[in-house]
Amino acid sequence: MSEPPGATVTLPEARAAAEPPKAVTAQRVLPLRRPGRWIATAVVLVLAAQFVHGLVSNPFYQWDRFGYWFLRPAILDGLLITLEVTVYSAVLGLAGGILLALARLSGSPVLRAVSWLYVWAFRSVPLIVVLIFLYNFSALYKTLSVGVPFGPAFFSFDESKLATDMVIAVVGLSLHEAAYAAEVVRGGILSVDQGQHEAASALGLPKGYQFRKVVFPQALRSIVPNYVNQLIGLIKGTSLVFYVSLLDLFGAAQTMGSTYPGDIVPLLLVVTVWYLVLTSVVSVVQFYVERHYARGATRSLPPTPLQKLRAGLAGLRVRIRQEAAV
Amino acid sequence: MTATTHRAPADTEAATVEIHDVHKWYGTHRVLDGVDLTVRPGEVTVILGPSGSGKSTLLRVVNHLERPEIGHVSINGELIGVRRQGERLKELSERAILTQRSRIGFVFQNFNLFPHLTVLDNVAAAPVATGKLGKPEAVELARELLGRVGLADRTGAYPRQLSGGQQQRVAIARALALRPGVILFDEPTSALDPELVGEVLAVIKDLATSRTTLLIVTHEIGFAREIADRVVFIDGGRIIEQGPPSEVLDKPRHERTRDFLSKVL
């Protein structure tokens, strides 16, 4: 079945004609040549080389100034702010998203409606509007207090002291992020088979355990890729905090650019490269996190890049040996 | 299949299951229409019936995965999922129901193993989570039970790396880990390839000889004849007839039972 019929028919004839007969060479199949693919490859390589050459040789980019700015303390301070804002907002946003998703999936129509309204509102309003609105929030509410609803207060905060630029930025981004995270988490939870919920409750597993150990780990398989997408959006979204006078990576470059107008292009390149570095780190982490949560979902785990390289080299060695033998 | 035939652990007390006048409906569709059934401790009861007859729903009412509109189920005299309040029955809190379910084994048609946990963790999880055993004891019990269903060498595998028959045997071990007094089987072999059915039935047969009350919904008539103490035939949400297999399967009195058996045999 697996052998083409022609092979068994022609073999005796080939043996009769050629002498001495060599079974291996007689049956060797030459793969199809694909000239179109080679041409396309060559064209792409030429274009890529041209692009790189342009990047390097065009004096407009001022690569010496790029080198000067890349590790300047002002830029690194901005990078640190970007990282801080990203981490806080990602954690708070995800936590809020989980709560919103659970509310949306709950049996209470009020919780469902509130969660839906929240997501609707924060997905509709641009992030920058949220940030600037919060920036002026202290003018609307002078103090924040903790106490009985509509009753006496136990603690009060003076909002102008509480609401530093950092707090405003993190709160704004978290509120925005939570709305998106809620949908990502909800999608993940819905992707878990109903039978899993039934099995967990038939075993009498406590409700919290069911969520933490049975449903959520399985939901993460679909949550992680979507949330990382979201996270990368967030990293770039932090550049908006510049408008609430927080000097993040972009803000630092912008400020330096207004002091040294001739260096705007290299400064933008510095910012670009740093954002590339950040998203690359996130992508690498994503690969390993996804691999972790793939356990049990696929029969075997996808190989790590190192394993792929090793397998590739081993395959190459085998091929070379085979070619040499023939 | 090398399922060793030692008895169920001593602390498992075979349970009496009483189903009393249970009605269940979805909208205007009556799924169960007044079912009464008492299962004695250690008895093996096979429930037969055409699809849509309500047999799976009946099984799911027993561990309160479905709430009956009227009627109640009790196990060893304890009401399941409800408590008496004067003349009425009131549904228990979710936590109380979960505690009751941890004393009732349930085996699903589609196994429903936890795919992200190893075979060993699938079996050991529930006794730990419900506070019945410490982690080391639960793992030891899980190994013993997996040995009993013939899977001692697959403890580290993930469910998707196993065949359907092996997965269902893990699911049975998982149910046994809570040392239930009664185990409910909802068409345990319906999702299996024909050549894998035997290994699962062998494990259930092994359980039938130990003193555990079993309620089994199945289409395997030959198997029912072999292990059942009693066969219950359900159609249209009612029990049509019941009795030992020699009566219900060989000399059915009711027209509908004869009709059903002639189709499946």
C-alpha cells in the first residue's frame, strides 16, 4: 500500500539492465525542484539588505548620538518608570479582570450587569481621556474616605497627597486594562469544558479549589496568549502617562528632544529599541509560560528553541551521512 | 487486565439509596415523572431504557447534580441536597451539598478527567481537597487504587496520553479515592471503542463483588445480565418494570420493555 506500484514492477527490470545492480541508487527519489521559491528568497534577501544598508549608512539616523543616548541615566530612569507602571497596572488590571469576569459569569443579574457596564464604559473611552480625567479628579472629590456607605467615615485621605502622578498613571491604566482583561479571562473560563465543572462538583471539591485548581489552570491556556497581546499593548500604552506629567521612557526622550532638538531622531530610535527589547522579553516569557500550561493538553510538549536547534543539527548530521553513503 | 480482587477498604460502608417520588421537568417537558426506587446496601442495580427516557437524569438527581422539582433522595437515611423545614424541603447550601457529594462516587460517560493533572494527581486530588486525607496518605491510596484498576505503571502520565479504556479506569479509581458508599455510573462504556469496553467492565465487575452499592446506567445488556442483582427499565420518566435480570431481561412482562430489548439485543 505504501509503496508505489511502479517501484516493485521496475525493480527487476532495472536489475537486469544495470550491472552490477545497486538497489539503493535505483530507488532514490529526487525531490521536486522549486525555482520560484529560490527567486522569491533572493528578492527578499536583496530588499532586506537594502533596508539594513539604508539604516546604517543614512546619516539622518545619527547612530553615534543613538549610542550616546541609549544608556543615559535620564533614559534609564524613564525606562524604570515604564517598567514600574507596566508591572503594577498589569497585576492590578489582571486581578480586576478576573473579578469582573467572575462577576459577569455569576448567577446574580446585578453583578452581571455591573460587570458588563464597566467593560462597556472602559472599552469605549480612550485611555488618554481616562488618564487626564483622573489627573483632574482631585478637583471633583477633595477627599476620599473609608467608612459605612452613606454613613460616618473612619479614615479620610487628602486626595492631593494620595494621588501622585504615579498613582494616577497606575490607576488609570489598571482601570482600562481590567476591562480588556475581563474579556480575555471570561473567554478563557468559557473555553473550559462543562464536564470539568461537573466532575469537580461531583467529587465534592470545595468551590474555591474548583476554580483555582481545576478551571483556572485550564483557562490559562487560552488566557495567556491573549493576555500577552494585551500586555504588549499596555507596555506601549504606558507612553501616554507622559500626558499626566510622569516621565516614562517616551516622556524622557521627548523632554530630552525638546532640549536637544537636533537629536530627536536618535532619541526616537533609542525609545524604539527599548520597546523592542521589552516586548521581546515578554515574548520569550510567553513561550515558556504557554509551554508550562500545555502540560496534559497536548500529548507531547512543543520543543524549546534549544531542543529545536539540537534536533535540527542532529537531523543535518544524519542527512550528510546519508548523502555521503550514497 | 490484572485487576486484583481484594475487597473494598474496611471503612467503606455500603450505602442504602432511597429515591422517593422524584419529579423533574425542564419547562413543560417532564423528564422524571414520579420515580420510586430503593437500593439495598451492596446491591448492584442496572438502569436500562431508551435514550431520552430520563435514566441519566435520575442518576444525576441522586448526587444532586440536578435538583428535582418534587421528591427527594436519601442515602443511609440522610436527605441529599435538601433539608426538611416543617412540611417543606429546602435546598442546602452549596458547601453542604459538596460535602455530601464527596461521599457519592460518580463516573461519567466522557471520563472528565482533569487533563492538566497527572493520573496520580487526578486520583489523589479529591481526598486532599476535601480534607479527608493528608497528601502522603492520599498519594499512597491513589497508587493502591491505580494498581487495583491495572494502571500502576501509568501514574505519571497525563490523561490524554492514555486510551479511552485506561482513562475510564482512572476515573473509576478517582471516584473510589473518596471511599464512597455508593458509586453511580453514567453509561461508562458508551464513549469507548468496542475492544476497550471489556477492560472497563472487568473493573466494574470487580467492584460488584466488593461490598459497594452500584447504580449503573448502561446499554450493555450482557453485562447487566452477568452482574446485576436488579434491572430497572425506565421509559418516559417512569419505572416500567424492575426485578432480577432473569425476569426483566428474559421474561419481560411489559410491552415497552420487550420492544426495547428487541432493538438492543
